[in-house]
Amino acid sequence: SSPRSSSLHTVMVKRNRQSQNFREGAPLIFGNSIAGTFSENGDDDSIPLGSLVAVYVSRDDAQKHKGKKYKKGKPSNEPVYAHTNYDSSEAAQHHATINNSQLIGYGVYNPHSMYRVRILCHATQHPVLAKDSKRKQKTRVEDHDSEILKSILERKMSDAMNLRLAMNLPSESTDTYRLVNGEGDGCSGLAVDIIGGSTAIVMSSAAWCEVHKVAIVEVLEGLLNDHPSYNGVDIDIIWRNTPSRLKQDGYELSFESEASDEDDTEVIATESSVKYLTYPYSNGQKTGFYCDQRDNRLMVAEYCRDKRVLDLCCYNGGFALNAMVQGAAQCVGVDSSQDAIDAATANAMKNELDPAKVSFVREDIAVYMKSAMNEEEEFDVIVLDPPKLAPNLSTLDKASRKYHALNRDAMNLINREKGGLLLTCTCSAAMTQKDGGQYFLNTVNGAGLSAKRRVTLLRVNGAAPCHTQSPASFPAGAYLTAALFHVGPVGS
């Protein structure tokens, strides 16, 4: 449940270049940027997890703190700053210090995370909201933390909805999209997908979301009820979380996610007029629907008329289905998961596609490509969209060798006489961000040299625009690269 107290919590950050970033919209405050924390009427040795905090920066340039402590002669990365509890008798002195400081905004505190504060409301971006929050704190509105947080969430989610409406989401052809995208919408650690215009899946990957779950669901429910596209539709809200991300954030789940494996309730998702069977109440691979590739599926499909198409790591068949709808002569989808193959096959039937023209094969894609080469098969368009091969920087070298081999083999299957198109993707942020994106393109170029095929870059895309990003923390939110290449004929 939400922390309920009459305490007022303040985080003072050091005045330096980093705090300049917070003032300009960066949402994450690391421990070593903090000069000190304060709680009026507090009785803990730290600000409690999930508490709403006002974040200030001292106007004193001389305030310098080392931010490191040493144990047994070894440096520790644990930041050190004092936490001060004070009562009403000492309040005037502390208020004077705070009033002489500059308000950065309001956020949620986590004493166990490397991200000590996730800022949800920047005073520079939301001056009226910040002023209102300050007023509520000063007048001691009952349960002010909860009230302030709800008003911030209402504003953020309402802005996110208006932004999607500006992108024509939802529309007649697309009822499935990302409604809230973490830091891109000023809600670090929180994402919401709308599936089929009837279900909202909330994805929590930060401790504050779990602490304030009731408030988040209440605000979302209210805004969806008032949404112009959902008049009379009772949208079902499903809460999901990512235990590994929560653990990184210092939060251990005491129970499993609400969704159970047994519930196979079907929800039909429509994207670019293509229908997909989804199972949002189940936990298997057949559950998910990834709307981040929406624009890329449509873009490549437009080049597929009368072409032979290979969709590698096809998942629920998105690229193949779009290609078929746009008039492809034949499509083959390959995935190592039987659930994915079953889902893709069912989706092809749902869209009444000719089973003689579109088929899905369960096989490891490397094995499939080797045997296709042995049988001298050729394709005009190939999509290569593998799962995350580089979860972090330490796995990047190994992953780049894998990307090299997969792209080389895919190029060897492109029409030898005329050449063709390759849409190659990485959903690894480490790969996408390395050298500003050049690293991945160099990997593909190297694969072209190995395959002895000339490659020409046509375009580089990211995720669909409903996967918003904050310019203040870019490229941290950029994880997907979808690069379209032309692969020249053999010997050209």
C-alpha cells in the first residue's frame, strides 16, 4: 500500500552539471548526486520506499560532497549523504534553507535502488502542477502525498492519451498501441499497452509502481472511462510486472503476477487492419503482442507485392501477415517456439490468408537457413528480427558475432540474380546505442563482406512513435533498430 504519513520529504541535490540535467528534464537521480535528505516529522533513518519527495538544488555553488565511503580500505560505490529528521520546532530553519533553494520537481524515492529518485513532475516542464503540489504540501492537505501523486499521474497519463490521439491512435485500422511508455511519457518504470481496444496491460518495472499500484489503476481507470474513443467500453486493466527489473530496483515481489497460465481468454488485436489473436490473461509466449514494430511491418510489406518473403524469428507472424495482405506471392515464417508457430498459423487463418501461400515452420533459424542454402532456395525480401541477443554491454562482442553470422546467412538466401531487400533488426539497447547506432550497421556491413554481397543502406527506423522517448535522456530509451538494406546480386 502507499506510504501514508504527515511527513514532508525533501531531497537536496548537489549543484553541478548533473543537476543541470535534472533541471532540464532528465528523470533519474543517482545516489551520488544527492547532497542530503530531510523529513519533517519523520522517524526513519531514511525516506521510506515509494515516498513522494520534493527535489531541490542548493543555490550554493560551494556545496561540494565526495559521495564515496570506504570500507576495509576498499572504495564502495554506495553513495553517502546524511538523512535529517526534524520536528515542527526546527521547521522554520529548514524551510528557510529550502526556500533559498531551487525546486527541480517532484518524484518518488527508493533507498534501495541506484535510481534514488525518479522525477515524475519537473518544475520547468509543469510549472502549474509543481506550484499546485507545493501548495498542497504547505497547506497539509490530508494524505497530501497520495493526492499530489494522483494529480501528477492524472496529468501525465492525460498528456500521454492526447499525444496518442494526435498520432491517430486508436483508429479504425489500429486498436492496439502503447498508451504510456515509461520515461518517454514522464512515468519512469511504468508502461501501458492497449490491446484490442478492450484491455489495458499495465507493466510495472519499478518499485514505486508496486507501492502505488492502487493509485495508478484508479487514475488509469478514470481516464479510460473519459477517453473519447472508449465511450461505453469497460476496459479491463491487467497488472503485470517484471520481477528481474523490480529486483534490480531493490524490490522483492512477495507474490506472483495476477495473470495465471490457465486463462486462455482471447482478445483480438487489430494493427494496420491485420487481426491477431492475443491472450493477455495468460503468461505464456502466446500472450504478448509487440506493437513497437507496427510501422516497420507496414513499411516493409509495401515492398512485398508479388515477392517471395522469409520472416525469420516470426513470433506471431506480424511481418509475414502484413506482407501477404499487401500482395506477396509467398511467405514463410520461421521460429524456434511452437507457441509462436501455432499463434502465427492461427493468425493467418483469422485473416483468411491462403494456406498454400503462407506457412510457418518450427526450426532454429540458423539451422533453417543452412538447409535452405543447401536446397538453393531464394527469397526477394527477408526480415530478420531475433530476440534480444545482447542484454548488456558485457555480452556485446558475443552478440555481434551472432548478428554477423545470422545476417551473412540471410544475405546468402537473397535472390542471387536480381538481389533483394533485407530488414534486419536488433532489440538490444546495447547494440542500438553503441557508437550512436554505427556499430550495428558496421556489423551488417561486415556480414555483407563475408557473404560477398554488396549492401546498400536504405533507411534506419526505431520503434513505432507510440513508444515515446524523452529527449533529455535520449538515447537511453532507444533499444530497437530496424535497418532496411538492399542486397545486390551475386558478382555485381
